[in-house]
Amino acid sequence: MLALRDLQSRFFDSLARQPGAGPASFDPTFIECVESRGPLAASERIDIYAQMYFARLLDVLQGDFSRVAHLLGCDRFHTLAADYLAQHPSTHPSLRHLGQGFPAFLRERADIADLPFLSDLAELEWARLTVFDAPDSVPLRIEHLQSIAPEQWPTLRLQTIPAFHVTRHAWPVHELWQAAEDEAREESAPQPAPTVLRVWREGVSVYHARIDTPELVAFERILAGEPFAVVCAALESVLSAEEAAATIGSLLLRWIEDGILAQLPE
Amino acid sequence: MAIAVPYLGHGIGLRTQHFPRLWEGTARVDWFEAITENFMIPGGRPLAALEKARAAAPLVLHGVSLSLGSTDPVNTAYLEELHALIQRFEPAWVSDHLCWGSVGGHYAHDLLPLPYSEEAITVAVENIRTVQDTLGRQILIENVSSYLTYTHSTMPEWEFIAEIAQQADCGILLDVNNIYVSAFNHQFDPVAYIHHIPPARVGQIHLAGHSDKGTYLFDTHDGPVIDPVWDLYRLAVRHCGRVSTLVEWDDQIPEFEVVRAEAERARELEAEELERSYARSA
Ligand SMILES: [Fe+2]
């Protein structure tokens, strides 16, 4: 008779070592611990659990990476997910974290070379999920910004809300994301193009948008915790002084409108 | 000893599909049961929905990943998160399953059956005590549907769960659909099961639908409660008296009213059974 720990390890291995592989992958010692009663043999009974295991986790990955799954089609996504799960069994009580390593896993796969942008797209889908349930916060209001005295501006440290991410890609993933949504899309091969996106949540809705170099430069300084004077100086390194002044004004307004700046500390 | 939980009436499981009803303020029901893990997140829409639900009705937290029968130690990070959720949402009680779902730090995200053995009793009792000591409250443990049994088992399932509840001094969440499903799959008598459950320990009852796969019954929670399970519910009410009851519907989820109608049916059957037993005792 197996000790409980050994029994549980062998049961888990039978489910998780080769997800979806069927009874041939079950631990023979474990099969002997299971009763064959009525119409179902021991391995058929284990197989009910094995199929449930794979179906449930596949379903989670499919939901988390729905556009990647759509582009790959059922069979290919199925194969990739099975390999991913074999290498990355869940280590968290919540399924929320299951797909964390999936974008990096896709990057290493040679058999999806026909879709070289897939990992970038997966990163965007994951970033959107991260932002979806990031901590709540109160966004900065325009009235608050207007009440700041001119002499306080240079040392002012703006902060983004927690539900905010900047993601960098080698492909125009915002277009791919939209195209995967669009059933009647034109089949044209996407071209690589360095792309930076900001991903954020406003209320309970998640958005993403492409950002240009000045906006990225500004965010880099803000995310590094630098004061407003440094943010402006950084903008002046990529724009003329005049353009920089106009740009920071319009960026601030857009950020406030999108609710991505956090309320300033008292 | 018994389990001290309030009587909440007849509730339904809180599901994403019904979140819009919370915002409309039209999700009226005796109480909600929320799947704990779905709300172990920092913020966003699910937690906002849970706030709405909590404001609308009493709430119970029902976990699926505590893995009470695992030979792994109880996950302390999980317990901390659970504790924080309890502080914030003040559930009427907290429950999880008498099963295991993790080993070696890996999670199967399933409710895997335990052998009904002395060793498994010792493991589960210790884990439940750890949870109860950490949370400072009793929890309820639920019997699961199962599709396999072990050659290791030395007692029937009802004896196993009753013994654990007794030793750990916790409550029982009696899922009568799970009893029906497992009774079919392992050819035991569901009536005997219910008769052997200590009534004072039962703090909640679960009802749900399942699927008939021909050679076995599958606990899918994707349809209405079937008549034989309603009969078992009547029996459970006769055996335990008035117990908070909850309808689970997790797949192919219909309109809010359809799920609520199942809870209303439970209310009617409970009333009928209680009336009969008052009449008998009068
Ligand atoms: Fe249940």
C-alpha cells in the first residue's frame, strides 16, 4: 500500500506529465491503487480526471490568449498548450497565473516560425489581463493639476496608476490584436515594426494604445520616479524646446482624460 | 459539538454572467456564494462586483484550492489572502472541499478524491485545524463528486467525512448532488450516506445538475437539479432540519431568474418537509 504522499505524487504525474496523452502516460503503480468497479476499469477512471485536467487548463489558456488561439487554430493551439503545461504545471492556487510563462514559451518555439509575431501578441494579451485586475486607485483630476502652484511644478513627481503598463514589441501588435478580432480581415502578411503600447484600465474597462517616442520618453522618466523638470528635459532631448512645451501640455491632458495618472500624495 | 452558522435561506452561486444584474440592482436572492479564488486578485471588475453582491445580500466564500487532504503543508500565502478577503467582505462562513488538489507545490485545479483511510483522516484533520486556527473560525468541508475509489480505502465515504468533521471540529457542507453522482459511480446507497451524516455538523447544503455519460455520472453543474436529487434534498432536510441551501450552476449558465427559480424550488420543498415533520411531532 502506497503512503498518501506517494499516491498523490503518482496521481498528479498521471495527469500532468503529458497532458492529453491518455492512459499510456499513467503511472502503472498508481493504476494498481485504483479500483476497477462496474463498467469502468481503473485506467478509464483515471482518464476521466486526466481529460478534465487538460480540458480545464486548456480552456483557461484559450481564454487568456484568445487571439493567439484564434490565429493558431484549434489543433496547433492544443499541441502548444499541452507542451506548455507539461513544462509549466500550475504552481499557484489560482488559475489566474497559469499563463504567465506562455508568451516566453512561444518565443522559444521553432514550429510557429510562420507566425513570428505570436509571442508579441501573447505579451499584449497577458498585459491586458494583468491590468484587468490590478489594484484599484483614484485617478488624478484636472482640477487638482490646475491647483498646483507654478513654483511646485519642477519638483512635482507624477505617478501612473497601478493598472498601467508599457509594453514593447517588434511587431505592430495593436493591429494584429484588432485583426484577430476581425473575422473578415484581409489576409496580408504583417511586417515587423518596433511598437510601444501603453495598456491601462479606466474604471473596469481595459484599453491599449500605441505611443510615439516623445510619449515613451516621458513615461520612462515618470515610471523611474523622476520629477517633472526631468520629464521635460527628456522631451527636449527628442523635440525642440517649443515642441516639447506643447507636447507635455497635450500629453498631460490626454493622460488625465484616460485616467492613467494617479492622485498625488497629500 | 456543532457548527455555529446562521440560517440564510436559499441562495445561488455568484457568477460573472450575472454581474450586470448586480450593477442594475436586480440580482435579488437570499444569499450569494462566491468562489474564493476568483476574488484573490488586487482589484478591478470582479472585486467591484463582489462589493455589489455583498451590499445586496449575505455572502459566503467557497474555496476550491485549499487542498485540505494534501500531504503538502497548507499554503500560508493562500491563507493570508483568504484572511484578507474575510476581513474585507465579512462572509457568513467559509468553506472548501474534502479532497486534495495539489502536491509538491503543483496544483491540479481539480477536486481529487482521497482514500478513505486513517492516514488521510490524520492529514485532513491537521490541515483543517491549521486553517481554523489561522482564520480564527470554523470552516465547512464539502463532500466531492468522484469517479474513482482506491484499494487503500478502509471505510465508506460517509464515515470518513463524519470522522474528520468530528476530530477537526468543523462543519459539513453537504452536496446532495455529489452524493447522488458518487453513489452511482461507486454503487453505494445515497440514502445510507445521508443517514450517517451528523445533522448538527451540517451548516450548508449544495444542489446542482450533472450529466449522464452512460457508464458514469459527471458533475458538470450545467443544468437543472434532477428529481432523484430533489428527493435526496427532501431526505437531507428531514435528517438535518433547516439548513442554508445553495444552487450551483457553473456551465451553460442561464438567466439569473432560471437559477433563482431552482433556489425557490428548494425553498418550497424545504417548507413542505419541515411542515410534515412539525405535523408528525405535534
Ligand atoms: Fe458543491
